[in-house]
Amino acid sequence: MSKEKIYWKSIHQLDGTNPELSELSNREFADKLPTDLYDNHISDNQEDQFSSRRDFLKYLGFSTAAAALVACDGPVIKSVPYVVKPEQITPGNANYYATTFFDGYDYSSILVKTREGRPIKIEPNTDAPDFYQANARVHASILSLYDTQRLQVPKANSRDISWEDLYDQTKGKLNELSQNNQKVVLLTNSLISPSTQDIISKLILKYPNIEHIQYDSIPHHWVLDAFEGLYGQRAMPNYDFSKAQVIVSIDADFLGDWQLGGYGSGYAKSRVPNQTGQKANMSYHVHLESNLSLTGSNADKRVALQPAQIKKVLAHIYQNICLGMDSKDDQIQSIVSHIIDRIKSNPNRSVVVSGIESSEAQSMILSINQSLQSQAFLPNEPLYFKKGKANPIEYIVEGISQGEIKGLIWNGVNPVYSSPIGDALGGQIQNLDFSLALTTVYDETSKLAQLVAPTSHYLEAWNDYNPKPGYYSIAQPTIKPLFYTKDFQQILLDLAEVDSNHLDYIKNYWETNILDGSDWNKALHDGFFIKEDSNLSDFEFPQLQPIERASLLSAEDAPMSLILYPKISLGDGQQAGNPWLQEMPDPITRVSWDNYLTVSISDAKKMDLVNTTNSHGAIDGSRVLIQVQNQEIEIPVFIQPGQAPGTVGLALGYGRRVGLKKEMHVGQNAFKLLLNNERTQSVTINPIIGKMHEFACIQLQSTVMGRGEIIKETTLEEFNTKEKEYYNPVVHVSKNHLEVSVRSDEVDAWRSFDHSTGHLFNLSIDLNSCTGCGACVIACQTENNVPVVGKREVRRSRDMHWLRIDRYYSSNDTIQEDQKKAEETTWFGQAYSTFRDLEKAAENPEVVFQPVMCQHCNHAPCETVCPVAATVHGRQGQNQMAYNRCVGTRYCANNCPYKVRRFNWFRYNKNKEFDFHMNSPLGRMVLNPDVVVRSRGVMEKCSFCMQRTQKTIMDAKLEGRQIRDGEFNTACAQACTTGALVFGDVNDENSKVAKLKKSKRKYYMIESVGTKPNVMYQLKVRNKDKNES
Amino acid sequence: MNCFSAVRINWRKVSPLVLKSTTFLIFSLISPVDVFGQDDVAIQEGKALFNTHCAACHKVNRKAIGPALAGASERYDRQWLYSWIRNSSAVIASGDPIAVALFEEYNQSVMTAFPQLSDEDIDNILAYTDFVPEATQTALAAAGSETEPGNSTLYRVLLVGLLGVLLLLVLMLYFIQKRLVKIKSEIDADFQPNPKLDPIWKAFAKNQFLVFSAVVLLFFVGLYQLYGYMMQIGIDQGYQPVQPIHFSHKIHSGDNQIDCKYCHSSARVSKHSGIPSLNICMNCHRNISQYDGPEDLAAGYDKEFYTNEIKKIYAAVGWDEDNQEYTGKTQPVRWIRIHNLPDFVYFNHAQHTQVAGIDCQTCHGPVEEMEVLYQYAPLTMGWCIECHRESNIDLLGNEYYQKVHQELSKKYGVDQLTVAQMGGLECAKCHY
């Protein structure tokens, strides 16, 4: 007797006696419709509690009528002019002020754009000779000025008090402790401000019991110790990668945050094939690391190794170059000899850098570069950015517990969060007699302070900096303090009872110590000041001493090593409350709103860890419990091609909770695992069964699958020896069964626009110099009022970024191999299997970054399908999107081959469902008044910064002159730290972009579609030999 | 009666007319009445000289930067006045006690020397400052009582003409009807009229064609009305709100010929024309604290009214009139914005006023005649585009346009390009 099969959705269904289930199955919705929403009165009769449909219609009708009646009256708009208008401000025109960003982690000379007195954008100060490349965090820092979580008034034990009260209490305590000769520690981040150092010495003069300690959340003391040991100065060596021909980076993510980053522009200069004479020339870059970093992604040869192996490689290179010994380690023999061959081919144009956390390793680096007489190595121009010594927090915790330290004042640091022994410190702070936090926001540490003094945001405050010998910069306020805040230095001055305001103090200090009679106003206007420094000219290289190598050579790898790294978006987590940075996708993983454990493909297989894609295109990941000594963290897994087997990576800077809006409560705090302040730790991983983590990842396709029309690349050898048609052929299409170039008019179904007169804007993107840093993404977001949509919406692929940076891996070792394989595929069945192979990224893939924005096609597919002509073509080459005309059919997005159009699924401003900056009047102050804030149901996309090109034209018209090259610029091209993006008018024959249009490397993305875009790409050239891959 | 309702319906359009005519009438009444009554040439000349040389710092009856000048000739010796006016610093330097006292009293502000003034000139000025004008209000009161605007004759003529046409039509209809009745009675003689006729509405209801056409007609009329209604939503042409300070553009821009861009200076360089900040008002009103110009008594705008409005500026900017100093207590004026473009429209004043050289009046109407400012243009997209289609670009001397104009005019085969041909109709030129 055959039994009927039973299908079941839940095991509970098998139990036929469960009355709840049988009732549930009869109902469409699990819950009753909430019909009593409209009914406030409570009746005794049960049935009366629900209003009928008729009631609902009545309410609906009434409210509609009421709304309609109200709508009859137009709003009365008030306009309030100044009583006395400041001379410099003209409503409608922007002012720019030169200032400097420094938060102990990033440094940049910047221009701040202000409109009607409110700062709205950060731009690079290109007049400054150095440090003008602002990264994504610096660009986003403007939003932290308008953070609703900022502290507004001084507090004592969480109660609001006045500044007088705060000063009285603080001075009382300080005097008391000073009389009893009990120690007070002033804990700050690394300070490079000469006048602040002076103020602190004044404070110590007044209260001799104060000890000043500088603390870096991510320690750099190894390199400081090494540099001090060799050159006698506590600083970091500086490098100029533009002068290097061979770059060897050993676990040094110098395109990311290694030594404060900012090396991208010099690096990119040496990476663009430079046509001098017969052969083009570019630098060769080899990179060794465990995690896949931005620098590794850009290298010509990347070697994924475990941390101990990396140390050994460095020790062997050192032995060979400085001591003349040959290396004898079979495991790493080939890579070591490869690197040494390369270095020896061009020794004084080679440079070796490393991020290994040991002073021996750092000393070796200095010795190697000095022995090579490397031109890229600049020990005479050291960087002062980091000041911290080893284990400052340990010292404080011990001091407090032993009763030596009775008071603690801190500014700009959050050690309870960012120190592995933060919890212990948190406990000890509560035992102190006196604790004062100087901070802009409530964070994990300042929450515990007895007294909290709100400090001004850097855009509201004065400051000065000395980042390297002879280079000084000024930070000036660009807006009056929004709240009752004071400069950090002003508070110190007031406590030290120095009768001066901070500005006068800095000015006096500069006039006596720095300016040498130069004009203060000019220095303030420029934002920087260059001074002759004896260090630069009198530098002498000391005699090198052999360095102890045993610690590196004998290093052993743990079965599984955890390598902690700072993410491009959040860095050390100081700006974790910044929604722009939270939503900025990581350049490598393309995941936003999260940190995660990056695991290699082979390790994931071993441990049965998976990343799955669900039906609406979002990625889920397995969860694991990781344990480092006695610290445990539950974290999701992201399988990362290029991760060295035997290692896992985890980003710092996440997991902050205090002083953050609920939406920003994402990720886990990896600082807890930074034991002994070392980024490399031995770790055990225990998979958690059943639980999957939901990622907000915006790129599912991780390889190009050999589609040479999206990414084109070649090797330097081919570039030098072959014709353009070989490595950069123009696509041919079939017409009457004949192959015709797609650029020919014959195959064009369109009547072409006449672009010969006026301006024609083009954007050139160089894949060789684009490092994927993402500064352009944030600059675009700032300039164009792009909303933040939150993790849930990003997960649904509803991110709104107008500019994305696609990252592609290769599925074989190189992308070229992929391409060949795809081209060789001839028949259908084979194609199926080939493409399935090509979908999977390789263990150690090559990586390409490709910024993609609206391509501003001259023959745009989106324009033809719009039923209301809301998107049309302009004579200046811009594909124009009229939001007020758009009815939201989304046909255009469907028809766009580049997928660059973004649809407003919701109203993202003044909407409590999207509680980011656009939901508060304070946060909305960052909006650019020249760009409309789009509403729900409207399509939007990159406009080629129409407001900026129009403004440039307007200025020229007012002045009655032609426009010079370089005046036209988009926000992305302006923000590009490496000069990969060049924007301009191609009808101006002398413009940079017009020359790039004639370049041999130029190609258009998916040109065979015949869209004739105004965005062109310069194909990627990799510097590698035929025999190496 | 008809005339009246016409005026009421179109009052917004007509009222400026009425206003204008009223003011004209008042003007014509005032101006022939010489303020000084008799032919006192000295006083007339003195007034001219006073306005040229003295008015910046002195008032006749009130203290300003310098003392009130009324009765100065009695207070001081005439010879002393001559030397003081020609070179006050010298008098002070000579240690003259009166001069030094005066110098100290007025915050040591140095009076400009007027060596060019002759004794006669100074006599004339003093004659003017000593003169107390007669009250001339009686004449004005008479003017106020005359309310009928001058243009009503025009309306009457029109009305009579219309009535005549109507009468003609009625007569024609009467004759036609008479003729038709005659024809009908001739036809009716052949037929027996049906005694049981349906009432007219029933007959109408039975005639399907009529019902159908009526419905169609009503539908389209309704649609047309609805369209008309919808199309005026959000168009605030004629919007004329009451402002917190009764600022008369007519007095400033019309009577006193002040250039628009003197106060709205941002219009030269910025997208906004800018509502002038109060320090701009004080450039003039530091000295002009009283209104002495023509009045519009019909509307209640007399001198006192205007003077009170000036006091409102002082209150807002924190100007202590008695001590001639700023108190620092300010109260920004919350003007009501009249010209509002939607957020998704970009409009640049500098482009239109400076680059294109368009008069402000082209879009803002006869502002110099507006006692109370109103929105003149509809500010619709159609209105913008119409102008862009028709206006030629004036490129004289603007190097930016030279090359592109040359190429484009060759392309279109015209001498003068319109804004539209330059790309002024592209969506994203105004919407981004």
C-alpha cells in the first residue's frame, strides 16, 4: 500500500493536533490588520473596538479634504537679510578658506568651501607643495561638524554646567593635587602643533604634577624607535615613490594607512607608462602581505604569505643587500632572489618599505634603503606625525592602580574603546580623584569622566602643525562654534591662567618662532608656510651597524594568524558616527556597514565556512567565534580571494556604540584583540552552526569573466613592442556579414550630435594610476547631496552613490589569461563551463579598480526610452537628467548598459526611517545649495557636476574671457589623489583631456554597444615579464 | 454699476492705475503750490545750496551729525558763521571758545571746509534754514476728498458704447423674431399642432443625441475649467504681501532714481539679487530720518506714516537717533519673499543683469512705480522659455562668446543668435 507523500514547511506541521497551526493555515496574514489604529475610544463592547471599513473611508476622506484645503494656501516664505552684511560674504557665492585637517590619524592641507558662512565641502589645497591629497576620511570629516551627537555644553557627572563652574572645579582639583604633589596625566593623541606643545609646557609650569603622554590608537613606536636609533630623531622616514623604479613593499599598505598614507600621488606618477624616447617606462612594484590590501591590489606582483614568512623575506633581503650574504631558505628562495634581482638591476632607484611591527625590521628597512642610496628614501625630511611610545595605556592603568596617578585629562583619544586593556582603564578611571575629558562627542571614555569639556570641531578651531622639517601649516575656523565649545588649547590656556585667547597665542608664537618676519596674513591665507630648515641641508648619513636578525629569521607562524588592519573607510574608528564613511564600500570587499573576518578560499573550505547569495542578490556569511588568548569575538566571515592561507584579517575601527546613532551600531571592536599592541595575533576559529550574517555588499560579480570590453589591460612589454591594434583593438561589429569598426559611421543607427562648437566635456580615467582609494566617492557624495540609505537598503542594492569603484579579480592568475580563455571558447557547451570557471576568483588574483559613473553617452540608450523626455542630451556632452520631469518609470535604468542610474525608492530627507544626516536640520546644513535634493520616485545619476561647469562658465562670462584649461573640474576629478581622473573640454585642443583622448591607451567601456561615451578609460599596463605571472 | 464691478474684479490690475492717477492728481495739486509761497529767491537758492553742501550732516530742525541749523543765524554772530563755515578747523585752532565748545559737543567731528561759498551763498543758506514754511495741508485735504479717478470717463465712454451695441443687437433680434413668427404662422396654417406636447426637459431627456452632446459638451467644458484651475496652481503672479516695513520702491527707485543694483548689489555677481542688509539702508537713512516727499493721502500714506516706517529701520538696526549712535541691539527684519522659484530651478541674476544686460524691469515690472511691490511676471517655465526663444544674445565685448558665436552663427546662418540657439533651452542649464 502506497502512502501519499507529505510536504511540510516546518516540523511543527507534522503535529496535527496543534490548534494554533491549523488556525494559522486558514489565515492569509499571521496578524490581524491593525484596524483600530484610527479608533481611540475604548468601548465595552468588544466588537466596537474595531472601526469598520466605512469609518476608515470617512477618516480617509476627511483627511484628504483637510489636506487639500490646507494646500490651497501657498506657504509664506520669510527672507531675513543680515543686519550688517560681512564684506566677504555674497549670498549665492562660495568662499574658500585654507586650513588643515589633523586628528592624529590623517593629515591634509585642505580648502574648505563655505556658502553663506557654513562649510559645505572639503577640497584639496593644491597650492600646498605637499600633503594636499585628502583621502575619503578627510573629505567626509565635514559631516562630523554637523553631527547631532556632538557635545554642546560642559558637563559634570552628566549634568549640564557652565564653563565657569567647569573651570572652578577643574582648577580646584588641579591645585589640590598639585599641592599634594600627586600626579595628573594629560593624555592626548600625537600632537604636531608647535604652539600647543608650548601651551602644554605653560600648563606644566603652572601645575608641575602634570605629565603629558601621547598615545596612538594604532601604535607606530617601532618605526620611531628604529629611526631614532639610526638618525637620532624621533620621527618616521619619508619616501617619495615617484622617484622609485623598483618598489618593494613588505606588509606596508602605503596606499592605505601605513605611516598616515598619502603616498598615492607619488606612487601613481611612477606607475603611468611614461613615453620617453622609444620605450615607455614605469616602476615595478612587488608586494608581500597576508591580507589583500589596496597596495597589494595595485602591485605588479603580489605574494600572499604568512606573517613569519614575510619577516624572513625581509631578513634575507637585508642579509643580501647590507651584509652580502646569500639566503638559504627553500620556502621563500624564489621570491627573495626575484626581489634581489630586481633591486640590483637599479639599486639607487629602488626602495624597500615595511610595516612589520618590530624595531629590528624597521632598522633593516632604513639600512637597506641607505645602503642602496635610494633616491626615493628621504630620511632628511622625516615625518613627525606619530609621537607615541610603547604601552602608554598600560603605564596609566598601572599608575592608577598603584595610586601614583590621581588625575587624568584627555583630549582627542578614546582609549577605553581603542586599547586592548580599555576595560581595565575604564574601571580605573572611576577610581580617580579627578578626571576631565576634552572631547567633541560622548564616547566610551568620556562617558566615564567626572567632568566633560566640549571642544570645538576642527572646522571651528585654530591650530597649527609642523608635520615635517621646515613645513608648517595653519588651521583656521571656517564657522563660529555651533555650540558652547572652546578650542582644546583655549581650555589649557584658561587652566594655566595665561591671559590670552588662542588665536593671539598662535599668532604671537608664529611671529616669534616661525615666521622670521614673513607675513602672518599670507601664511593664514595660504594655509601653509615653508621655512628654511637646517635639518634638510646638513643631513649626514651615519655609519650602519649590523642588526640582530635572529628574531625575524626564527619567527614561527601560528597555525592560524589574525592580522588586524584599518579599513580605508573608517580608519581607526574616530569617525564611526559618520554615515558617509559607514556606507562607503570597502575598495576590496565592496562591503559597507560592517567589519568581518576575511578568510582565504582554501581555509574556508577546510572549516566549512561559506558566503551565499540569496534570492534578492544579497550576500550572507557564516559566523564564527574567534579567540585570541582570553578575548572572544563573534564575527561574520567574508571569503577573500588573495588572503594568504593560514591567515585571517579583521578591520579595526568598528564596534563603537557610545555617542553613535543606532544605525551606526555595526561591526565588532577588534581593538580588543590588539594584544601587546601588535596587529598580528595567533587565533583560534570556531564556526557557529546555523547562524548566517547579512552583509551589505554592493558587488556580487567579482570577476570580469574575460570580458575585454569592460577592463582592458596589457603588459609593459607588449605595450612597448606591439602595435596599438594588438593590445587595444577597436571593437568590430558585423554589418552585412562584414566586420566594420564600431567607430565607423556606417554602423551607427543614430544621427550624430554636432559637438564641434562650444565646450565638450570629457572625463579620462587612468586604470594605471587609480588605486581605488575612494576619495572620489565621498567627494561626489558631498558635492551632489547624495543621500545615505542605510545597511538594509544597500543590501537590497539600492545604494545611491553616483560614482562607484568596481573591483574585479581575475579567475586565473591574471586577467589576461581569463581573456584568452574566454576568446578561445568556441561552442556553446564549452562556453557554459568556461564562464562558470571564470566566475570564481583565483586564490591569489590580479585586481583592477574601475571607477564607474554615468558615461554621458553621446548616443545614450537611456534617452530613447524615457517616455517623458526627462533625460536628454546636452550640447556640452552632458547627459542631462531633469528630476522635476521624471515620473519614475525606471526604463532608463533598465536600458543603461553601465548600471549607473539610481532610483529614489524613498524620500531620504526628513524621514525618520532614514535617520542619517538628512533627517536633522543640523545635518542638512552640509547640503550643497546649488544641487537639488531629490525626492521619492525620481531617477538620478551623475551630472558631470553640471553646477560646477556652469559656475566656471558663469565666472568667465562675468569676467569676459575665455576659459583656461584646468578650470573645468568635477568633484571626483578634483578629489582624485593620484590624478587618475582628468576632466576638461576636449574642444580645447591644448587641454590635458584632449591629449588623453589621443592616447594609445584610450578605450571606451562596452564600446560595441555603440553608445559613444564621453567618459574614456586608459587601459591598465602591468609591468611584468612574459615568463612571470 | 457695471463699471464698478469691472473695477472690483480687476482691482489688482486697475489699482496701480487708480493709484497712479491719484498720485498724479496730488502732484499736480502740490507742485504748483510753492512751498515758500512768495518769490523769495534767496530761500530757493539757499535750499539748493543746503541740499548740495549741508544736508549730509545737518538737518534744519533736528540734530544729526552736526547741530540743527534752524535759528543758527540768531544763535551765532554772522561774521563768525562766515569764517566757521569756510574753515571751521582754523577757527577751532585759533582757540575760539564757542568753536571749541561746539567741536567738543559733537564728538570732535571735523566739519568740511567750504571756502568756495561766498557771503551771499551763506546768507542764502541761513535764510533757508531760518524760514519756517506755512502749513500747506489745507490744499492737500481738499485733494484727498476727491476720490473719483480721472480715468472713469474712459470707462463711461466704453460703457455707453457697449450699451449702444447691445441695444442694436436687441433691436436686430426683435426684428428677426418678428419675421420668424410671421413665417411660422404661415407654415402652421398647414399643420395641426399636437396638443399633447411633452415638457421641454422630458423632450430633452428623450432625445439621446441631445443628451449625449450635452454630456460631451459639459465634460469638455469641465475639463477646460479644471485645466485652467490646475494651471494657475503655484503661480503667484500679482502676489503682493504686506511687508513688515512698508518699503516703497516707488519712492526709492521712482522718485529718487536710485539704481536697483545700488541696494541689490549681489545681482551683479551672484545668483541671488539679495535682499539688502540693513547697513545698506543706513547708508542714506542715517541722514534721512524724516520723509518729506509727496504723500498719498487716499491710501493713508502721509509723511508721518513714512517717517514711522523709517523709525522701524532704526529699531531693527539698533540706531539711537537722539544720540546718533548704534546701540548694538538689533532685530533682523523678516521680509516676506515675493519671487519664489521652486528648489529644482537654478536661476542666476548675474547672468541676466550683467552678462546679458537685461533691465531688472523686464522680469520685475515697473518696480519704480510700485508703492507696494508685487510679483509682475508669472515665473513659469513657459515664460522663461518664451524669452529664451526670442531674445538675441548681446555679445558686444564679451570675449567668452566670441569664438562660439562665430561658429554657431555660421552653423545656423544668422547674424544674431537667440539664447535658445546658444543652448538656453537645455533642461540641465536650469535644472540640476
